[in-house]
Amino acid sequence: MNSLRITGSAIALAIAVWGASSAPAMANDPYSARVVEAHSVTTTVFLEGGYAFVAGDRTFSFDPESDKLGDLSPLRNGDSGVDARFAVQHQLQNDWDLRVGGGLLVLREDETSVDDDFASQKLRIATLDAEVGYTYPLSAPSVLRVFAGARAIGSKNTAMFETQGFDPIAEESFDKIGTYTDQAWAIGPRVGAELTYPVGHAGGFSIVAGASTAILFGRQDSGFTSNGSSSPLGDGRESITVWNNEFMAGIAMPVAEGASLTMGYRGQHWRGLAIDRVDVVDSGSFDRGGSADLIAHGPFMRLTLALPPR
């Protein structure tokens, strides 16, 4: 009986010593702190806004042999604009999560003018995402999240020109305005990864980076109006395949309890979404170019709010 009491006391003493020695180590270890924090949060909200510069192909160009519009410069799908995003992530069992979100890229008009001739083009792209993610611990304290899901998009591109026409019956000139409108819808699979690398002590700065790719299948409806009246010229519906690639990198820092702010740079590439109109003339006719590339890139800020379980 005495031996059992001695054995029980030894076990209790060993547990107490282990707990006393491991608790400070857990508190000072950034990787362990991240694991505890990740499992104590069930919902995370992401709010992001950024500025977008535009590069890529010029998809609205004019016939240089035409006495109307021929001196105008070719245009891209838009000039610089804004990029806004949101997402809500719910932690599932173990290291799995479910995230849904969306975004809106709005480009202002890219413009050109010479004397009485004028042209412009602008684009908007809305995205909706749903994905399942898995957080994989790399060498401490780095964490890699990989995800797979679906992306759906809706876009609207508007290109217009204005020049001087002449009415032989009334024997007077008038403003001749032509407008092309392209609306696209597509959906498809999307995969990607996000890396978080804490710098310094636990709860401090982190370097973050991410990349994703998607292939989307859908359709595009196009139309043309001349001085506000519909015209069969340019009308049509076609199937499209759109490639979308994105990347981001930045630095995240805590700003309050359960809140962090990320500042970084984001880029996105779209291929197959825009119609390439070449040799446009004032009647509205044009030739089709090949697949066009749109690139939007710029700085962003993202607020992350971690909501504790109820």
C-alpha cells in the first residue's frame, strides 16, 4: 500500500513539474501560439481595397486608312481603377476551413481624341469564390494554406467612338456615336496557396504571399448601337474560355485584439475575356484580333478580423 502511495505521489509530482516547465515554452513559442490561436477562432472576416494600374493588350484600335477615327490611338480595356474584395472564412475540424468571398474590379475609361474624333473604353469584372482550404505547418513558424474551389465571374466591357457624320438630305453634319457592349459570364475551378511567415516574436509582423490560377468556361454576348439605335452589326453570342492568374505579397501587422492589417501588392492577369477589335471604322465594322491579355496590378490594404467562438 505504501509503495502505491509513493508511486502515485511520484506521478503527480512529475505531471506538476512537466506542466510548470512546458507552459512558459508554449507561451513563448510563436508556432505553438499560432496553433492555439487558429483553433480558438472559428470565423475570420477579410476586407480589402486597392488601386489598380492597367497593362496588357490594346483591344480597341482604328483603321489608319480611314479619314474618320483613323488618327486615334488604340485603347486598352480601361485606365487605372479600384479593386475591392471581401471574404468570410469558417474554421472546420482540425486544419480544414471553408471560405467564400467576392470582388469587384472597376476600371475607368481609357480615352483618346483628335480634333472632332473621340473614343473610350472601360471594363468591370465581378468575381464570386467558394473554396475549401487546408493549413499545412511547414518548418516552424511558417504556415502554408492550400485551397481548391470554384470561381464565377460576370463582366461588362463598353467601347464607344464619336465622330462627325454628314446627312446629304438635310445637308448638315451631325455627331455620329457608336457603342459596343460585351457582357460575359463564366465559371470554373480555381486552386491556389497562401504562405504566412511570422517575423520576430509571437504576435508581431508576418510576411504573407499567395498565388492562384483558374480556368473559366462561359459565354459572351456582344451588341452594337449607332446613335442609340440597335444594329445587327457586331451582335452575337459566343462561348469563351478565360484564364485567370493572381498573385500577392505583403506584410501583416496586428493593430488590435483579434485584428490585423496587411499592406502589399497584388496583380491579376485575364486572358480570353476581352474582344480585340481592330481596324474599326465609323460604320461600326471591325476585324477580330486574337486572344487579348488584361493585366491589373497595384497596392492594396486588407483588414483581417478574427471572431472568437460564441
